[in-house]
Amino acid sequence: MPSDLLIDPARGFWKGGRYIGTKLMAITRLGEVVGLRRKAGRLDREVLPPEVVRRDPRQDVRDAWVAIDLGTSTTVVAIGTKYSRDLIRIGSHEPVRRPRDYETPSEVTFENLAPVLKAWTDRVILPLTEWGDVYVGCAAKERRSAVGHQSALRTKATVGSLADIAARLHSGEAISVCGVSDPSNVVPLQPPAPPIIDEEGIAPDDPFDPLELFGYYIGLHVNTRQKGLHLRYAVGMPTGWDDDRRTQVLAQIRRGIMRSLPAGMVDYADLAALQVVDAGPNVLSFAAYAFRVFAIAPRPAESIPFVSVDAGASETAVLCGYFRNGSSEEVGAGYQRVVEHVQPSVLADFGGERLLHDMAYKVYASSGSSMRNNNIPFWPPAGAAPLAGHEDRLCNSIDARTNVTLLKDAVRNILEVAGPAPLPDTVALVDGSGTIRDARVMIDRAALNEWLRGQLSSLASGISKAIGEGFQQVTRAEPPYHEMHIFLGGRLAMHPFLHERLNAILPNGVHIHRFREP
């Protein structure tokens, strides 16, 4: 925050905001100044300077919606009004070089776990967590992607796929966290607090929830003195999630956002105004966006058949329906255009991160002697066949999950990069005792490419089947392929072979629109 804002009577510091002064200290040696160090003060020992003007935060509440596309792998955040859109990166101030940079990794890295947990429980509103003890989003991904043994250690101290944690914990799965500074101090996570939303919905002794922490940092990035305060949030989630899971995740995000608001405005009336709502299935939001991007508009009395395919990290969703102009009654109610659709189909076995997990397991199997000699544990995909001779190393532990992430990153170029891309010969992995080892890996690019093409062929067949079943519910007849527009979105849908297979198996006349690599 610019210092002049703190003393501006019209734009001063918020009442209830967090203020910790800084002291500029001289570092001396033998009476000579050899350096300067800025030291943060403590809130309970420092008084707010008299020149800092206190301002009612309610004056800065903006009439805008914050859209959060919460994904298993990445999250996109935007502030939108009728006239403008502002995309927000979480955890980075670096300039944007390509649109993909707006995809914030859904992960948190702990450098020093103990101070983060203490700060999180000491204060409910604006907890004094420090950047440096914890990194979120883009910063977490950048730090763990560094080359060398430190990358493996930071990956171990990183919690990813944040939106899945609650469901996995409720299913009985064990998930633990640790910090880079003390990787042997492993803390098991507990299921998050139930989705109770009221003015007393947060207690200091609630279980620590990484997704709530992620929501808190989303709030800190969105609710600033420059951007104002926002009380309306629409959260998009994967299509295949059931109602209970969606309600739980909404509560976790809401709790995090509420903790980011100034304490001067957190009372019952403010909490009643805070809206964190379900934006509906992501595949439907994607369809509405695609109509505008590809300039598709129905003529009078025309209905355009469409198929929206959202092939993301955890699943592929298929939505079939018609896009038409509103009737006179609908226009009178404010609906110029109408999307009619059936219940989306979800192909749960086809998600980008799921396929990468399978590919990583294949690399682990083909590198069997190296994995055995280095005692490398691994968490196999659900339903995967066990590997003879590796039974003791196939387990669900923090080290095994770390190795899954590291091997997925090693083969990621095969899935996400068109054409030849470099693949490593060795990967720094964590052995059964927690030691980082340089393990030699055997990555057969040709074999993995062939397997991937087979999976994408099966996905194309599944999409074709879902289209037939979807329009059977709408028209009770064959799908109107000659008029149909198909929108391919999501990271997995950008693979050129999927586009090629759909063109091959669908009848002529279908218009397939594919988003380019952002």
C-alpha cells in the first residue's frame, strides 16, 4: 500500500485492519554501518501512529461480483462488473506474459509450518500468517518447481488439489502436511469444520484447513485498499461434484474470505451481506462463455444445438442443449437469450491429472530396479494393478504422494506440449526414510504417447456416446449433427489428437470449436 494512503483523510487505513509498523534498523560493526534491515513490529506492542487515518471499511464495499473457478489443478479469480473484468493472480506480482499465467495453481507450500498453524489459531479475523512462512498459488508452484533437491523438499511441503481434500478426508484417506524447515514433523490433517454458516461459524480450535487458508489469501488479494471490498462471490466447481461436496467447499471458501475482511466490518449485518454462492456446473458456464467467444448467436425463431465439453484436471463433462432467443415472456423478464439443456454427463475416468497419475505409475514400474535400489515409495492410482516386488513401497504416505507429484511433473510435457519436448533422465525423489535421492527413471516417450492416444480415443468415443444420449433426451431422435456446434475446453481438450479423433468419428457437418493454448 502506498504510504500516502495511510494519511489520506478520504482513503485512510481501515478500522479493524491489520497494521504492523516497520522499523529501519542499522546493522553496525566496529561502529560503522554495514547494512540496513527492516524489522516488522508486533501488533500487541505497537500503537497505530496518530497520522494514520482510520476509515470505515463499509464505505469501500464495491458493487461487483468476484468469480472463482475452483479447479483441482488450477483456480482462476476475476472481479467483474457490467463494464469491466479484472483477472487476479494469487501469489504473484510478476508481469503476465501469456493468458495461462492467470491460472493460479491450487496449492499451498509451507516453509515454516508451526508459525502458520499458531497464527491461524491465534486470530480468527486477519490471522498474522507471514508470507515467507507460507506461499500460496503461483508463488508455491514457482518455489517447488526450482531445479535440485530443494524442489523435492518443497514439493513434500506442498499441499495440492486443495478442493479435493475435504472429500478425501471424509472418505477415510490419510493426508498429512509438513514444512520445509522441519520435514520430519508431519502433521495429519483432520476433516474440516462442517458447513455451518452463521455469525459464530468460525472457532479458533476448528481443524486447520488448507482450502480455507487458500480462500483467505484469495480474499487478501481481492479485498485491498486499491480494489475495495467485495461481498459477492460466485464459485464454479467441477460438474461431477454432488450437492454435499459443493456445500462443504462453499463453506470452506466463505470462511477463508470472511477471515480476510477487516475486523471493523465483521458483524452480523456484514455476514448477512456476504454472499458466496454456487455458480453451477463449470461446463454450463463454459458454454455461455463459448457462445460469445465464437460469435454464435441464434437468428429469430432459430434454436442452435450445441455440445459443451469441459475436459479438465479431474473429469470430462459433456453438456447437450439448445441456444435460442427468449420468448416475449422471457424477454419481458429480462432474458434475451436462453440455454436449454439436459443433465450433464460426467466421464470421471478422463481428467488430465488422472491420466498423469497413470503415466507416472507406468514410469515407476518401468524404472523398477532404480525405485527398488533407492527404496522409493509411491501412491498408485485407484484400481491400479500392484507391482510384484514393490508391495511394501506402494502406500499412502506423505513421501509416496510427493513422488507422485514429482513423477507427474516429469511426464507432463507428453500430455501438455505438442511435439517433442525434453524429458528428464533422473528425478530427485524422496526415499522411505525421507532422504532426497537422485533416481534414474526410464521414460519411454513412444510407449507413453501410444498409451495416451488410446486413452484419448476412448475419451472421444465416450463424448460421442454422451452426445447421442443427451440429444435423445431432448429430441427423442438422432442428434442434429449438421447444425451442431461443439465447444472443446479444459486443459485436456487442447490435445490435438482428441480433436483429430472427434473429427474422425463424428458425422460430417459438425462444427468443432477448440480453444487455443492460453
